[in-house]
Amino acid sequence: MAVWDDLIGQDRVVEQLAAAARDADAYVTAAASGQEAVRAASSGPSGSAMTHAWLFTGPPGSGLGTAARAFAAALQCVSPDRALGGVPGCGFCDGCHTALIGTHADVEVVRAAGLSTGVGDTRDLVRRAQLSPSGGRWQVVVHETADRLTEQAANALLKAVEEPAPRTVWLLCAPSADDVLPTIRSRCRHMVLRTPPVDAVADLLIRRDGIEPEEAVAAARATQGHIDRARRLATDARARTRRAAVLALPTRMEDIGDALRAAQQLVDAAGEDAREAVEETDAKETEEMRAALGASEGGRLPRGTAGVMKDLEKRQKSRATRAQRDSLDLALLDLTAFYRDVLVRQLGSSVAIANEDVRDAVERIAASTRPEQTLRRMEAVLECRRAVERNVAPLLAVEAMAVALRAG
């Protein structure tokens, strides 16, 4: 299995990354044999497909992290087939395998656990990235949430991208190019991913995860090609239950009281989902930190360590807030998809609806309302998403949305 096998619906991107991996491999091989003339290949000269900084952008679920990690694995590939003209990225060698599972010493994957990544963490990352590879062919940093860098953190990263170490490669992921500093994106090669076709996502779920074909197709269609959400929907009964509750909201809001109760339930469900997601990690982190600080058997910490625990609690609180926002955002995306299906029916389009399991509710609302009402409702959901991202209290934002949905 090649490292590119899980990067579905992205043929053009795979072609370009594979070409870059070939040029990178040629550079490392030539440099090892003393041919220093090709050293400039790491900076992406004319005629070379390789460069030191890459920006992956695309819609949620398109596989940004998958593309970046696959490329990182290809850069670390040590398969003997490379010497025979094969494309780096076999998927089986030690370099590929450890890079893909996250244990390669020279591949660091970074993802903001909380609301943002600060300048301190970014400076530490930049310092580590300046080191020569410890055993691999490249020092690779995959930053899966480059859009969450604070302004100071982004400026710290900019210096590293402007003046890269000879064997360091930066792989940055963000929803769009506008989500990173213009000065950073101008120094990166830009890879734009697209939403994978529903059939391709379903095939991946069947092939990789062993999902039954009918369930795989239903999950892929319901999530409109979002790979990670489709997998979760197909494998997690709780995710299916939460989605069903969200899709029932449009038919339950008979009056203002119903709308406000629905808003509270939606926020409570997102909070519960977030707690489940972070609870185990928080407990493990706290236990490990207390042990590292030398807590006594009675649980008392040594003098002067209270500040360390407070910093940990602060990070955990930020992560919980981020998890709640992400969970709520998934619910709002499901709600948007519902009204998109309503609009499809109202306009008589031949486009297939995403939510076949609630077709009756879609048809009923489509028949009893007008397209302009549906558009206003979709805008209300999108405004709620924007408000939550701007740090508006989730309950206030969702209540405003629920009232707008009822009013239409």
C-alpha cells in the first residue's frame, strides 16, 4: 500500500507531491555522495518540484492532514525500489511506516489542542526544526492547524520559513490561504485540495475500515464527502444518535419556548460530547504531571509547583472549549445540510439530497415554506457559526439562531 492510498479524490495533488518527493530523494542522494551542486533543490529552484515550505488548503474533510502526513512519509521513504526508479512513498519501509503512525523521530505533527497556538510553543517548534535530521532524510514539521497561530506565533514561524535549515521542510495546513499571513503563504508552494466524491469516500470506508457498503454510502452521502466525519458516523452509534437529534430540530420548534429548549439541548449535547473527548486525556495528563512534580502519596505537591498545575489546568480548559466549539460546529453543519436539502427540493433540482434518512421531514418543510425562507434559515445557521468562532457565548448564539429558524 503506497502512502497516497488514503488521499482520495486528489489525483492532481498526489501527482505533484510524488514529483516533489522524487526530486527531494534525488537531492538527498546526491548530497550524500558529495554532489553539492544540487543543494539548492531544497529551496525549490526552477525545474525542481521540491521546496522547503508547503501550504495545504481545502474544505473540511478534504484530507489536508492526510496529504501532509503522506508527503512527510514519502520524504522519509527508504525503500530500495527508489534506486530503481520507483516513486518514494512505498508505505511499507521503516521510514514510511513510522512517519504515518507518528513515531518517526524526524517528523513532528503539530495540532493546536486549545483555541490557538501561542508564540512560546511556536518558538520552541522553530528551534527544534533547525536541527539536522537525527536519522531520517529530512526534518519535517506538519502543522495541521496553521490557521490557529496567534499573530505573534505566525511572525515567529515566518522567520523560520524565510530562512529554512537546509534539510527542514514545513507542511502547513489551513482551510484557506487567507487564514495564514500573506508573508507566509507567499513563501510556500500552495496545494489546493477539493472535497472528495461521495463514492470515493464510501469506497475508502469499505476498503480501509471494513464498513458495510450500504452503511458506507449512507455515511459518505450524509457528510457530503467529509472523510473523518463519515468514518465516525459509520462506526460510532453515539454520533448517529446526536446527528438524528440535530436533524429533528427543524420540525420541533412550534413556538419560542420550543426554540429555546432546542437551543439548550444542542449546547448541552455539544458540551457532553466535548467532555467525553477530553476527559481521559485530561486525567492522564494530570496524573503524569503530578508524578513528574513529585507529588506525595497523600496527593500533596512540593512547594513552588502550584503554578505548573495551574498552567496545565488553563491549557486543559482551552482544549475543552475548543472541543465544545468543534462539536457544536459539526451539529451546525448537519443543520446546514438539512436546509440545503430543503432548498434542493424547493428548486426542483436533480441534485441528490444528503439526508435520505429524514427525507419525509425535508419534503414536508420544503412543501410548507418558500426558498427565500430556507435561504434566511441557512444564513442564520452560518451566522451562528461565525458568532461562536468570535467567542460569543454558545448558548446565546444558538438561541438567536433557533429563534431565527422558527421565524424563517
